[in-house]
Amino acid sequence: MKKGWLVFGSLIIIAGGLVAFGLSSGKNVATSDAGSISEQKLYDSLKKTSEGKQTFANLMIKQVLQKNYGNKVDQKDIDQQFSDAKKQYGASFESTLQSSGMTPDSYKDNLYLSALEKAAYQANQKFTNKELQKAYDAYTPNVSASIIKTASEEDAKNVISDIKGGTDFAKEAKDKSTDTASKDKGGKLDKFDSTVSSSVVNSAVRDAAFKLKAGEMSESPIKVAADGTTSTSDSYYVIKLNSKDKKASFAKLKEKMKGIIVDEKLNADSTAMQTFIGQQLNKANVHITDSDLKNALSTYTEAASKK
């Protein structure tokens, strides 16, 4: 399966950093025979760049939202997201971060800010029992599934025939699957629920897995059409459902359903988060004294002014 992207909500991930506090015009960050570079000189240069402005914006947003919503972010969730990404990318984790201009620490900071933004937005939404129940009814909890990916429908049918004939699914996956991420694990995927991104588990594969009972295998190949970007030809999957978690009660999953509804709202309206953040900045009476940074928050404040 294709690896998922490192996602950070409404954040813009940048390559640079910005020394924004504790500046001293006399303190140098570097010296040489040709002269020195002071913290102030570095700051004056960085604040004029788009990266510097966005860093400032992120710092301001974090400060404003933390005041009222910081206690709604569970650090354990942040740590788990970080751990999951590290596990998913394996040995390429740090190089993948580096290609995006990040370090593990800055990545975790971005995970936190993304979670803080969502928590703040969610705290300002109203949910009816009807829409919460609808989300609950549509929700499928974690399943464990294994896959065998093939290049043709005929290959997939042969795989199904082999397994029905007594070949072990895991062995067949190691021998026949073209999915490099899962074949060495006997085709086994990480557990996923109905909120999983299609970039992590294809929606056709996900839906087919949900229809199976524990221990069952798909009776016919599952076709995944080429999308022209990540794949240029159709693929065919054989899917086995290993296990399915029991669905918890509505009361226990109520908060999770709120999060699902919020995600749907944010996905449907790309400006919703920007508008909300702009409103929060206005409420906090943010006043920017540095002329070079005066428009750094305009994306958010202008979105809010249109509502």
C-alpha cells in the first residue's frame, strides 16, 4: 500500500526557522574573519521571507489558542501519531522529514499545533444527537486485514484458487503480492477503521474488507482503478479479514463522532479553519508592532472578515 503523507491540518510546513524572542543586537549567531552575524541581523532578514512570516503566524496562533483550548489536547495522542508515522516510514522517517524542512522535534510541534487547532474548532461547534447518531451508524471500528496485490485480474483469480487449494495466505502474499510495503509481512496491514485516509488504505480495499467476516477472504478480485498519479494501471486485490474490533457503545464513542464530523466539515470547506482562526485572533486583540510582519496573519483575518 502507498504510504500516507505527513499531514498537519491547516499548517503550512516550512523549511526555515525564526528567532523571534530574546533578541540581542549585540549577540552574534556566527563570527568569521569577514565579519559577524548578529541575532538581530538574522531576525531582520528572516522576518521578511514567506517562511519567516508563516513561522510567526504559527507562533501567534499557538499562543492565542493555547490560552483557552490547550487543556483539550491530549499529548498522548500526539505521541502516538508521532510513533505511528515513525513506524510507517521506518528508516526513511528522518530523511522524509528533512526533505520537508523539518526535524523530529519540529514535526511533533506541528502535530501539536494541528491538534490544537482542531480541538479549538471542535469546542466551538454544536452537535445534534441526530448527526452524532448518523456518524456512529456509519462508523466501522478497527479491523485487521491482509492483502495480496496483483497486476491483473487473472493473477488475482489464480491467487484465490491457490489459497482455496490449501496454500497459506501469508505465503502466497510473500510469493505473489506486488505490494512491497506488506508482502514481507504476509500481506498484513496495520489496523484501520472507517476514518482511514484513502492514501493509506484505498477506499475500495477498505470497503471490501469491512464486508467480510473474521477469517473470510474475498471470493473475487477487488479492482482498484488507476488514478493517473500514484498508479498508471489497474490493480487487483485479494483481501482477507483477520479480525474486527467490537463496536463500542454510542456513549463511549460520542466524542470520537464529534471529531469525525469536524473532519468532514473541514474537508468540505477548505477555508473553515482559516476563518475560525481569524475569528480567534480578532477576539484576542492581536496587534502586530513590526511593520514587516503586519500582514503575516492576513490569510486568517481576511477569511474571518468575509463571514
